[in-house]
Amino acid sequence: MKSLVDHLSQYAAYHRDPRNIASHFIGIPLIVVAVAVLLSRPQWVGGWVSPAVLLALASAWFYLRLEVRLGVLMTVLLGLCVWAGQVLAQQNTLVWLSSGIGMFVVGWAIQFVGHHYEGRKPAFVDDVTGLIVGPLFVVVELAFLLGMRRDLNEQF
């Protein structure tokens, strides 16, 4: 398995333009929440288990294996996304689907505008792991903006 720095370096190569990076701060969270919403049905085991929960657990495992501190933070953030997804999944089908699809479409539209500024296709086009590294990249970039994780920032 690639290291944290390897994944982030590869992803960062597609994200140099500040406008593209800024678009990711909005687009990626929208997409992650949208996926959690859309995969929150069907629910099993009294509503505690859904495809969203299973995907979040698999993603959390990936992040925790890369680095425990970031993995814990990502797990908490994924938990919040799944919680939001579960709340919207309890609504009628129109609300559930329109909110999930709406966030998904808007999130990807923002992403593609950002990549227009970048002049480069999204990372996942060349390597599908970009889909799971993207949310981590956003969290790490936010940490850098807050003056945190300088050790990591110097490595890629």
C-alpha cells in the first residue's frame, strides 16, 4: 500500500491552482455528504446499517492505515456525513433523492469548474484511488491553512 505522502503527493500533482484547491473545499464535502445520503437507503438492523455505513467503515479503515491521527479525524467526519445521510434517508423519497442528487450534481459541477482553472482532468480519471484520497486532501489542506501539520506539508 502506498504511504500517506505518496497518496497526497500524487493527488496534489493534479491540484496546483489555488482556485481549484478552493473549489475542493466546497465540492468534495458536498459529494461525500451526497454519497452518504444516497447510500443511506436501504437500512438494515433497525436502521443502524446501510451501504453508507459500510462504505464509511471501509474508508475509515483505509485512512486509519495511512495515519492514525488523520484516520481518526476522517472517521469522525465520515460519521457526521453518515449521520446527515441517515437523517435525510428518514425523509420521504422525494426529499431524500432530491437532496442527495442535488448535492452530488452541484459538488461535481464545482469540481469540474475547479479543474477547468487547473487545466487538468481530475486525479481519479488516472487513478480511481483519487476518489478516496480527495476528502483526505481537503482535510490536510485545511490543516495546512490553519498552520497545522507542517511536518506533512514539507514532505510533498
